[in-house]
Amino acid sequence: MKNKELKNTIIKILRKHNLSLLHSKICAEAIINAELVGAYGHGLSRLKMYCERIKRKLINPKPKISIKKLSESISHIDANNSIGFVAADLAIKRAIKNAKKTGIGMVAVKNSNHYGLSGYYAEQAVKKNLIAMIYTNAPPAIAPHGARKSLFGTNPICFGTPSGSKVPFILDTSMSVINRGKIRFASKTNTKIPKGVALDKSGKPTINPNKALEGVQLPIAGYRGSGLAWMVDILSGVLTGSSHAGEVKDPFDDFSGPQNVGHLFIVFKNNLFVKNFNSRVRYNFIKIKKLPKVKGVKEIMYPGQNKYARNRVNSKKRIKISNQIRIEMKELLD
Ligand SMILES: NC(=O)c1ccc[n+]([C@@H]2O[C@H](COP(=O)([O-])OP(=O)(O)OC[C@H]3O[C@@H](n4cnc5c(N)ncnc54)[C@H](O)[C@@H]3O)[C@@H](O)[C@H]2O)c1
């Protein structure tokens, strides 16, 4: 199936699940992007889950999203339990608009759902020569430092900035050693996960994705990563009025209510304090890239370069669809 055809199929599936054409297109774009940058755990592998939650009335396919303007810079969105892509699309657009007007745009979103990749939204701001900081919380996956039970989500931290070249700097990283989507993908495709990323429910290290999903994921950098995941929970959960403290529901196996995910988008102009930000950042990158390299490293890359390169290569090819996902898509269309 060609990528355009695949996008139309996703739109068709979502239309069948009562999303408007506009909302279906927004979701399809984001899902295709996840596939193109190689974030398979946030792409097609989630389509069945979104539809299941819509069917069970846990995602609202026809949300009445409200935007409260708190100042020229700050807005608060109540997503009315929309699919996360739609709320996030609205939020980043509003944050960009506010930033263009006042220098800084801050948009908090409550009552939302999983929105995919933070970097996808950061890129939209960076393309307009703006800097973006984006946070979302997620269902329990990581045990806080010193605890035996998961509570924090993989809670990605995202920072995007113009780089002075066409390849944006997008640091977009989960607080777990690997993201939960990758473990779900491994479970779905019957493959192993790397060592050192998760413990089973008895606290033993495991490379079995199913055991990892029942157990806990390990945070990056021990107590430091635990602290950062906590910060994300405060910024996207406590601050926005969404679920927090381990109360965001797992979209795959908790059907007891809506997820109530929170997101925070902070976008600002890069010339607030200096006029020549882009040339300064370029100078910064050049100095770092010229450093002597470790054996085997061809290039010191900045965050985002890898995904940009993958996107370029993958855009020229057909997106690979596993048999399992092909079957799921067929069933969703029936
Ligand atoms: N919505 C959610 O609930 C949720 C939860 C967790 C993760 N996510 C998304 O999952 C995606 C993947 O997260 P991840 O932690 O697996 O990302 P990752 O480990 O693939 O990459 C993390 C960061 O490191 C950079 N990077 C990778 N290789 C590099 C290299 N060689 N040199 C320099 N930089 C390099 C990447 O560009 C990226 O910015 C993110 O887009 C994140 O937003 C979403």
C-alpha cells in the first residue's frame, strides 16, 4: 500500500469511528509521521486501541473543545476527552499564535488522551522560528526512585529550537530507559526487549516484553530521571487540572474511564534576549560537532538529526505494515 493510500485508510477507519474528516486527517498525519520517524510504538500499532476506546465511549469522537483565554499569552484548553492528537494540534497552534503576538505562548490542556510524539508538535513551532518546550504525562510505567511500584508515566520531555539549518534541534525523550510504546511493539511483534530496561513483577530483570508490561520500567539515570518524570507529572498533570500521581489510565488495558491526560505547551520567540540567536546557535553546534570523536562515531549528532534523516529516507519508501497490524486495520474497516 502506498503511503498516501495508507493515510486515506487511516482516515477511513477513524471516520467510521465517528471522527470528523478534519479530526481524522489530523490523527492520520500524526500517525504517519510516527511511522516515518521510526516511532512505531506511537503509530499504526495504536490504531486499534484508539478505536476500541472510542467504541467504549472512553474517547469522545465529537468533542466540544473549549479554549479559555487567560491572557494574550496564556490559554487553557479543556479537550472534552478528545483523541489526544486533536487537542494537541489545537494547543500547539494556539501556543504559536500567542507567541507570535506577545513573545511567549503557554497553553495547558486538560481532559485529553495520548497524543503521540511531543517532537511532532515542537517541530511545528520550530518551523516558525520559535523555541518550544512540551510536556505530557502518561499512565504508570516507572517506579519513583525508592518505590517498588510504578507510578510515573514515561513522561517525555521535549525541547525544540531552530538550529540555523533546515534540520531542527528536537530533544524529545521519555524518562524511561526505553519508551513503553517500544515494549508494546515488541510484545505485538513477539520480539525481545533489550537488557536493563525493565523488571518483571517480582523485581527481576527481564527481556520479555509481556513480563515487562506487568512489571516496572526503569527510569533513565536513577533518581535524576525519577525526579524529571516527577517534574513532568507536576507540569502536565497537577498544573493543567488533569490526572496525576499515577491516576492517568492505561489506554490499552484500563477501560474504567477516560485517560484524562494533561499536556503543557510553552513556545517563545528566539530573539527575546539576543537578535542573532540562529547564528549563535549555529556557532554552538559547529563547536560541538568539531570535537574529537569517540572511535566508531562518524558524526556528533544533535537531537532530532536522527529522526529527520529517518523521515527523509522513509518518506521515499512504502511504510512497512506487519501482518498483525494489517489484520487489525482490515477488521477496523469491516
Ligand atoms: N505521548 C506519550 O505518552 C509518550 C510517552 C513516551 C514517549 N513518547 C514519545 O516517544 C518518542 C520516543 O521517545 P524515546 O525516549 O524512545 O526517544 P529516543 O530514545 O529514540 O530519542 C531520544 C532523543 O535522543 C535523540 N537522539 C537519538 N540518538 C541520538 C544520537 N546518536 N545523538 C544525539 N541525539 C540522539 C533523539 O533525536 C531524541 O531527541 C518521543 O517522540 C516521545 O515524545 C510519547
